[in-house]
Amino acid sequence: MFRILSRIPSVCFEATRVLSLSASAAIKVTPPDLSQRFSKKRRHKRSDLLRIMATPEIEKQLEPLRLAVKEYGDKIRALKEQGASKNEIAPLVVELKARKKRLEDRELELAPIDEGFQRERLEDLLKRRFFYDQSFAIYGGVTGLYDFGPMGCSMKKNMLDLWRRHFVLEDEMLEVECSALTPEPVLKASGHVERFADWMVKDVEKGDCHRADHLIKDFCEKQLQDAKTSEETRAGLTDVLAKLEGFDNKDMWAVIQKYNIKSPTTGNDLSEPVAFNMMFATQIGPTGDMKAFLRPETAQGIFLNFKRLLEFNQGKLPFAAAQIGSGFRNEISPRQGLIRVREFTMCEIEHFVDPAHKDYPKFEEVKDVELMLLSACNQMDGKGAEKMAVGAAVSAGIIDNETLGYFMARTHLYLIRVGIDPQKLRFRQHLANEMAHYAKDCWDAECLTSYGWIECVGNADRSCFDLEQHTKATKVKLVAEKKLPEPKMVSVVEAMPNKAAIGKAYKADAKKIIAALEELTTAQVEELDKIVTSGGTYSLEVEGFEKPLEFTSSLVSVKRYEKKVHVEEVVPSVIEPSFGIGRIMYSVLEHSFRMRDGDEKRTFLALKPTVAPINCALLPISSNARLEPIVARVKRELTKNGISCKLDDSSGSIGRRYARTDEIGIPFGITVDFESEAEPQTVTLRHSESMKQIRLEISELADLVQKLSNETMTWADAQKKYPAFETKESE
Amino acid sequence: MFRILSRIPSVCFEATRVLSLSASAAIKVTPPDLSQRFSKKRRHKRSDLLRIMATPEIEKQLEPLRLAVKEYGDKIRALKEQGASKNEIAPLVVELKARKKRLEDRELELAPIDEGFQRERLEDLLKRRFFYDQSFAIYGGVTGLYDFGPMGCSMKKNMLDLWRRHFVLEDEMLEVECSALTPEPVLKASGHVERFADWMVKDVEKGDCHRADHLIKDFCEKQLQDAKTSEETRAGLTDVLAKLEGFDNKDMWAVIQKYNIKSPTTGNDLSEPVAFNMMFATQIGPTGDMKAFLRPETAQGIFLNFKRLLEFNQGKLPFAAAQIGSGFRNEISPRQGLIRVREFTMCEIEHFVDPAHKDYPKFEEVKDVELMLLSACNQMDGKGAEKMAVGAAVSAGIIDNETLGYFMARTHLYLIRVGIDPQKLRFRQHLANEMAHYAKDCWDAECLTSYGWIECVGNADRSCFDLEQHTKATKVKLVAEKKLPEPKMVSVVEAMPNKAAIGKAYKADAKKIIAALEELTTAQVEELDKIVTSGGTYSLEVEGFEKPLEFTSSLVSVKRYEKKVHVEEVVPSVIEPSFGIGRIMYSVLEHSFRMRDGDEKRTFLALKPTVAPINCALLPISSNARLEPIVARVKRELTKNGISCKLDDSSGSIGRRYARTDEIGIPFGITVDFESEAEPQTVTLRHSESMKQIRLEISELADLVQKLSNETMTWADAQKKYPAFETKESE
């Protein structure tokens, strides 16, 4: 999963993340990473399998596994109805998750084989044509850090531009750009300092570190492949694998001891799992006393600017703020390419809304958008995802509210627009136990890749948690004012410090003490009233004093009165769609990777014109100098219209040159040939996905390519408008 | 200055940066920060003065100061001709800089007063309307860190988009995006670990830190304002201020001792100045043994990808790579708003070129662009900047080569395009002593602001330094191959390890030793040949061995032969334009800040339509419901065409509402009034800078606003095409 949500304290982290020491915390499903589960040879075959079409035969085989899940789903529901405690339910949840995992693994195993995809070929292409590659490679490289080359950089930029148009512009969001360096108190308040961690074990002699769950997984898989492993051990290991995602540090330590697991690199003993905080620490300024971190997400910057943004919006709710920027997470041992990295681009939206009114004015526009929903309920029942209109899902209470539903639909539309295969996209709801206590509803948009189902976007209703945490930490009220339908009378109770007496008793400190008394909550004032009116002494801790101070009726009294109010303060709820751009980009690349029929060697990327790194290729059919002025004319026309174009006038055959431009996903190709010379000059335009060509005048070219590139016109339309051009692409 | 160039080892850092311990290193001119030199009251007046028009009367007063500079300029030139050493020249350079500073201070003092600019009013506007503001303000704020609000974020995005179009697209650069986290060895090779530092003093009791030069400056200025300070002390302090930029740690320590300077906050003693490295340190991975920094500039990422980029460019020189991204510098005590910050956006270009061919094919296109050039020669002569066509400057040898000249001209055009006032822009050449030994030529584009002349873009010919440093550190050859006009024969001399004998002698280490022998340079092989053929023993340090190993003729021999080569290896030179976007943005804001004639209270930003945060404002003249459908129609038309628009249907007078949109630099305003109802429906369009209005049909509106916004049409053209609309903007 993409740990966008992992700042939610205690239960929204990945299972093996350190959250709280209660077992109930540890119940987040991570999509099965089958690729790691098999030998290198089998892995590639396995990665080919991942398709979601199921036949009746397959369903028959899955039936008992589905029932097994449902059995535990029902048990848990029954216990909950009886009001059982979290601790009573926790072990059943662990078993539920294990059964769900067995079901999902089997589903993927049984899915029909798709021969079209070989991950290592895609990876070779991305490296060779410099979409992206490991950072600092000439210095040996650093895992989890990637540099984007010209192709990747351009594709990413196009995805971000589209994101900005689709979300920020169309929904008039307030875009901000906040600092990545973040002082410690901010991340203490958000919960990251305490809880944003993974369990790690250390080689007791060498000090090498391993992520505890990865280490156990690798160990179990290796043992299972060993023919000498006994049936009994085999069963135990399989059970560990199924339950691993639910394990906390104690569970994992028990496994390490039971199977006597050693360091895989040295064979040395391992330490007990310890929490490793995944934020990169640094210091701001020269004295070393301002501890800071690189932000693990961009959201906190938005929360801290809430007051400025509310004011910018003339004090009115609802409004949404958005941010595009880098996040940093110090993974213990990242693998899986762009899926799990240490530095990445996120796009986050925080929509602030009156908790009493989560309807959305533009919901009507998206209500018929159909989503694949894997609801919590279906998960408990061992069922798969179901297609449903978002309007129906909100009406049925499956999605909590219109605002959340609106953003899920918009997320779906964006993902399709950038090139995610709708067949490989689902929204998975968090189980009640996965969500933080304050969260209302969470749905992850997951894309199916050769790594399994990958969380690419989190959509969460986070209630008012974040603003309240920062209010607590700073005493700055992060609230909006809401006009009441009609004014109302409210009772007010306030502490009234006897300023003269306090001044006399505390001199220079008096101001601070008076402020502390004035800041008491209603409940505290009521308690104070009770105590001092009965002649007692009220104790209060005041910053800067070692011991609590004592107050009697001579120092403080209580005032009660009625007040007419026209507005009330509201702590807004926050609906948060959070996008991991690298993960979406990788999924798009996998979903766009194709092989030419009958020519395995010729692979290409069928990228959408709006995200393709380059708009078109320009290829003179020969290097004859006669064609040069025509090529120059075409190039000039395109540049003038802001169309990017890759000129390839090298000497290879036209077919080979097209193969090279197809490979990097250039959607259209222009050929200048000897027919081009006749007035009015013409060229051919080729659609790389279908390899079909049309012929048109150069004067019309720029306009057509522009329309095709911004998708205001389709290739089919172009084919209707212009005559086809037939040719054979010789190799 | 913008320390983009400061990675150039030893002499291109700011004077007070720690570079090398030789005095000659310390000679970088920082623009005088007059604002800090006067009492608060005077400071604002002072900041008003900064204009560069000089009258004959002023020139007369400046004449003696100019001659004083020239006197030392001539002395230094004479010494250089005699071949004097750096140490002999250094003290004269310090005096030259002091005289230059006196001249420049006086120039600014004498410049005619411009009443139009008050910095605190601009700052108030930028904060109030959330262009940008201090980060983490509710937690007390962190100096040197800023958050950009919706207005600043949009303006910055527009500046970056324009940068990409102007440079990356128009010159077909290869854009990359590299990691900000950077392992230590990379920054060791680049020179940053050793030299990217400022001098710092510490309060010996409390440990508070101060930047040494800032502390001395503040002390001197305070003493000079004190009427009790004696004339003698006054002269000494003035001299310190003039020379401060040239001081190293020892000079500054001498001043601190002489004047008995104490901590300004506590009055405690201060430590000797120590070097403080300005990079933010962190660690990658869990073990703590991979030390890393946040990159202080984006350029290193490009150098490390040189081979991939060269391959992407089919092995051909020249080519340019570009990167837009964050840089991080841990300033000791940042002040001056966006001018000196700890986290900032840079745009850097590294143009790789054959050192033998620095001509530029497109130079012809820019040769007539006129630049204000403050050449090194003029600086030595005490003269000011001169206007000159870039073609003439290259021909005259003032600018070293066409490529550098091309980028300077393109930089100039970009800066004008985003809104820098051409009257407040100059290119200042580094003096020979300011440049690193390997650099050929450096010109800073400086913008005049209320902070003085601010370096906004560095344009440097960095020769082959960076690639060579990384080659040394990694042993990966960062070179291009150049086809020779005709093949040539070259003599080759190689060490021939006796593999069998070495294998026998060193067993498992043999491979490493053989590799070390094969890596010897030609000079080393010649030496080895001389020694072993005469029966001697050649010593060589090999990694992993404590002592040098010894080789006799039984272990290694030398082979000589002739080889026919068709290509030669070239280490490309690098021309680097490096942009500090925050500084440019701040300068644009200062240069665009205006006051309405006769209405001091009404300020506005005359931003260029291409960088303005919002394209247009939309204001119904009254809240009458009759106008609503027309407003909705206009909004729809604009959104459909991708035009951003701020609707203000609040109840204020139209004049007051326009004042609010003018204030944030919205260049055009649309008014819907009761005349709009008549078919065909019309609106008025208002140009905020001139407050003139025209009337046109709604059907033509989107097209016109789009053309005005992307500057394919001017307001004057629009006025010619559409009838004027006269109205009085009531307050």
C-alpha cells in the first residue's frame, strides 16, 4: 500500500508498521507480492498471470475459500453485535485476514495466463530509453532513489499538468506549495514521530538491518521450496506467511525464535524487532537544537495553513486546498522499483467541509460514473469487487457521503484519463478495524500490476482529527465560523482571575498565570467553581512552574452569563484524496506495454496522447537532401504551435525507426516522402498503436496533431476526414 | 549573491564563505545591503532611492571615487603583467573591492529618489493576499522557510511553465528530475563537503550562533550611529565595513578582538569564527552508515547522468540538459525574505559542448540583443555598466564565447518576459580573482531591488571541472567521442601484468592487483618501465592493502605499440545558466508594484499577463439576480477555454472590488452590467494597469482574453479593435 494514510495513528498503517502495541492495530491488508514468493524463473511466469477474469471452473475452485472467509466474517460481525471488546475480536481478525490472503493468492494463481506481459522487458525498455533509472548509479547507486530521464520527466510533467487541470482548475481548489523541511513539533502533533515506523531486526554482530516482515517472508519461502522441509514444518510456515501481515513485534520475535532464523547474509543471530522511524531526520540552523524531518507527506503543510486559506476563501466552507510536492520516507530496504521509494511526488487534496453537510453540489455530475467497489462487507463475505454507480453506492450507504463519493468518481476519471486500464482498477474499502477511530470511511484506488494490487490513491474521510491535533499543540483555534439559521442564547461560564491579587502574589509571572486561568475549558471552570466556592484550593499546572499552583476564592472567581450568538464555531471535517504519482505512472506503463502481433521482439507503449512524453515523431523517408526543406517546414509549423516533435533523420529503415519511436510511446508519426514534394505539399500521419496511416496537407498538420494530442479529436475521426495511406513497414 | 556558483571550489563563494585559507579567495562582491545600514526610519527612504539614472551633477561627485577604483585596478593589472604571485596581489584586491564598495554605496545614495516604492507595503500585500508567508507560523515559524499560497503558487507555476517553454522546448533540452537526497561521496567529489560553508561565531556561554560577517556589520553600523563614537574609531569601523566582504576567519577574529565585540543578545564573549557547512545532513537507510545531504543545487544530478544523456542524444555533442527542482541550504541566520532562504526552487541548465567548438548555431538569432554589461574591465576602471549588443560583446572578447553569449541573451529575454524592469537589470562579470581557476568566464544577471543588486541568474563557463571530479571519484569515464577528420596513428604504452605470477603470489587478491596495474596512467607506466627494466622495484598503493605493493619485472612488463584511431575522447566543457526562481519572483513583484496616481492607498501589481496568478476577474455590477445567467454564461465560456477567472459577486462597490483584484495583479477585469442584457449580449473588459475599458460581445470574449493572456495580442491592439467604454470607478 501507499503509505499516504499511514499518518493516521494506530490503525491505518501497514500491519507490520509499528502503530500501537495492541494486536487490533495490525490488520491492514497489503496486496500479495507474489513476485517475491517464487524462484526467479517462476516469478516471471507468475507475474504473467495477473488478470482478473474468472471462469465458472475457477469460481468453483474458489468457492470453499470464499466460504472460509465468510465464516470468520460472520463470526466477527456476531461478536461485534454482542458488544465484544477489541481484544476478543482481534485474534479472529488475524484469522480472517489469513483466509482472505489465501483466497486472493489462489484467485491470482488461477487467473488465465496473459502472455503479453513480461516485466523484465518493460524494465529493460524504461532503463534503456531513460524513462527513469537508479540515482547515483556511477557511485554504486542507492536503492529506493530514482532519476527521471527526458522521457519519464516529460510523461510525469504531463500527468501533473493533467492532474492540475482535472482537479485544481475544474474544482477551483486553492493550490499551495509548502516547505518540505518540517520542525519536529509539527510531526509530533500529527503522530508521525511516535508512530510512523517499521519493525526492524539487526544482525547482532555486524549491525546490518532487515525489515522484520520481509526477512521472515523470505525465510519461509526459501524453506517451502526446500524438498527436505517436513510436511509439518511446511504447514507452520504457510500459516506464518498467511498471517504475517497481522503480526506485531512480539509475534515476529516468536517466529524468529521458533524457526531459529538467522541473518540471511551472515548467518549471525538477530536482535528482537525494534521500531525504526521512517522519517529522514535533520536539523535546521547551526545550533543543532531545532530538530526537523523531511515531510513524509505534503498534507501537514495544508493543515498548518488552514486559517490563511479559510481567509482567502472569505471565511466560507467548504473549500479544497491542493498540493503537488515531494515526500520522503526512509524505507529499511526498498525494492519493487517505483512502487516503494524513498523520495516521491505526491498530489494531495484536503477538502474542508462542515461535518453536518457532506453533500456535494456537483455530485449530480458524477453520480452515474461506475466504479469497481470492493466493499468491506464483500471482503468479510469472501466476495470480489462489484461494479456500481457511485450515486447508487452513496444512496445504499456503501460509500459514506457525497463528497467522498464525488472524489472517488473524479479519481476514477483521472486514472482512466492518464491511461490506467479500467479492467485493472478497483476501489477497496478499509475494514472498520483498519481505520483510525476517528476516520469515517476510507477507499483505496488500487491498480493491478505484476506486483499485485497496488494502492495508488487513498480516498479518506479523516473527520476533524488533523486540525484538532494542531490546535491542541499550538493553542491556535483551527475552526470556521458558521452562521446560525437564527441567533441563539448560550450560557457562558468563565474563570475571572483577581488580577490585582495575582499581580501582587506573582509579580512578573502574573500575566502568564492570568492567561492560563482564562484558557481553562468549560469543564475545568465548572470544577474550579465547585472547589473554590466550597472554600477549597484548585490546583493548576502552569508552564514555567515546577509544581502546580494553588488557587483559592481570593485569587479567582467564576462568572456566568447568557450570550446571544449569531455564529457557531465548526472544526471542519477533511476529505483527503492522496495520489502517489510514481505508482500511477508505473501502473500506466505496465498497462500500456504491448507487443506487436506476430513479432515478439517489437514492443511498444500505447500511451494516451495527453501523457505521452513527445507529441509526434518526424521521419524523412530517406536522407536525400531534397526532403530537407520540407522537413524544416514541418518542424517549424509544429514548434510554432507548441507541439513537441522528435526528428529522426538517421539512416535506418523507416520501419526500424518507427519501432524506436513506438517503443517510447510517441503516439503519432509524420513521414516526409518523395510524394511530399508535389504542391500542395503533403505528409503521412501514422497512429503508432494501430500502425494505420493517413495523408494530409502540411498546412493542416499542426492543427490536426494538436487536436489529437489534447484529445479533442480521436484517431478514428481523423481517419474519417483524411484518406488512408497504405504502406508496408519494412524492417 | 545567489550561491548557485558557490560549488565552484575555492574562489567563487561569497567572500565570507569558507573556501580556502588564502586571502585571494575572499573577493566576491555582494551587492551592498543598504537597507540594513540605516535606522528603521531612514531605511525606507533609502530603499526608495535605488534607481540607476545618473545626472551630470551626480557623475561629477562620483568622479573621484571612480578614479580611486581605477588607481587600484591599474596597480593590479601592472603587477599581473609582471607575473606577481597571488599573495602579492591579494591585499591590493581587498583595497580595490573596498573602493568599489564606496563607489557603489555613493552611487545608490545619490540616485534620484523614487517615491513610488515602499517595501513594507508590498510585504503587507504579499502576506495579506497570501502570495507567500512564513512556514509553520502557528508553531512560531522558522526563518528562511516560506509557504506559497494560491497566488504565489500560481505565479510561480506560470514562471516555471514559461521557463520550460523558453528554454527546454525552444532549445530542445533534455529535462531530467533527480533525487534531492544525495550520498556524501557525490558532494565530496563536487567540493561541497569541504568548502560549502559560512564563518560562524558562538556565544561561549549560551551556545547561540551568529554569522560572523553579519555580526560585525551590525556592530559597526550601530557604533557609527552612536554620537559618542570618536572620529578615529569611526574611520576604523568604516574601513572594516568596506573591507568586510574580503575578510577571512582570521581577519574577522582580529576585528572581534580589536573592538571587543560581544554577543548582541547576551553580551557574552564570542568564539573564534569556525566553518559551518551549510548542507542539511541526514542518513539513508536504517544502519546510519550511509551519510547523505539534501542537495544544495540540482546540477550534480545532471552531471551524474551525463553518460545516459549523451547516449540519449545518440552520443553527439553539444546538448543541454535542464532540471527544475528544490535546493536546500542551511543558512545560519537567514533574513531578507525570499532573497535568502533555506529551501528554494532552482532551474539549472548544463550545456555540454566540445571545448574546441564553443560557437553556437543559433547565435545569429540573438546577436542584436542588447545587454547592460558591467564587465570586469569596467569594474577595475571604476566605470558603470554599458549597453552593448551581445554579438559585439563576443566579437570584442568581452564575453568569452558564443555559447555563453547565447545563454546570456536568452536569460535576458526570459527575465524581461516574466516582468523584470530592463532598467533594473545588468550582467556583472566576475573578476578574474573571483572565478575558480578552471572557470573561463562568469556573468551574473543582477536585478536591482530595495535590497540592492541581487544575483538572480548565474551564467558560467565551468570548463570540464565537474565531469572530471566525478570521473576521478568513480573511475567512470565521463567523456564523449569525437570523430577525427581523418584517422591517426597513436603510440600506446600499457602495463602488462604477469597474471600467472601475480595469481600465484596474491591468490584471491590477484584480480584487484591486476586491475590496479591496468588502470595506471601513461605517465605511471613510463615510470614503471624505467624502474623495472633497470631491475628496480616499482611501488604502488592498491586499495585494501595497508602498505604499497612492490613490483619487479617478473610480475609486470610494459608493452608499446601503434594504434590507428578514428575518434578521440573529449571531456566536454559545461556552460551553466542557473536560475533562482524565488529571487526572480521577488524582483518581479518589486518591479511590478505600483501606486495609483493621486491615490496612495491604492496599490496594485502590474504583472505580465503570462505570469499573473489569475487571468481575469469577473464582476457583476450589482447583485441583482437578473445578471446571474449572464455571469454564469461568461464563466462557462472562460472555463471551457482554460482561462482562470476570479468571480467577485460580493456587495462592495465596483471600484472597491476592482481595487482588490488589481492588488493581486489580475491583469483584466470583466464587468457584467445592465447593458449586458441586450442581445447580442456584451460585457466590458478592463485593463487593470491603465484602468481603460472596452466593450465587446460575450461570444468574442474568451478568444480575446486568451490572446491577451498568452501575449499574442496587446491591450493597445484590443483598444483599436473594440470601442472604448467610459466609466468612473467609484470607491
